[in-house]
Amino acid sequence: MQKIIIVCLGIISLMYLLNIGVGVIEVIPDNIPFIGNLDEGSAALLLLMCLRYFGLDLTNIFKNSSKTNKNIE
């Protein structure tokens, strides 16, 4: 049951980020200064946490690329 809930949360956050509602459905309107994009950031964070639960950790992608860049130099 827990996996189903996490999959549903991941799908909802992905749909929110893909802007399926064409900007009509907004939790926080984007034209509010400083806090307008917090809802998109929260949806991205939720999607990353859902993916991490299933073993796909995208937060370490750039850490590995910096190690390879040091080896090239």
C-alpha cells in the first residue's frame, strides 16, 4: 500500500511539473515575488524523493561528474 501511495505522489508531482493544467491550476501564483515558484520547487523535491525511494537517486549525478572532471585535469 505504501508503494502505491508513493507512486501516486510521484505521478501527481510529475504532472504538476509538466504543467498539464496549462497554468490554470496553481497552488501559489507565479507572479507573487519571492514565493511564486515555491510550489514548483516543492513538486520537484517530492518527485526526487519518490524516485529515491525506488532506488533512483538523481541527487548525486553532479557529484560523480565533478570527480571525472578532476581526473581529466
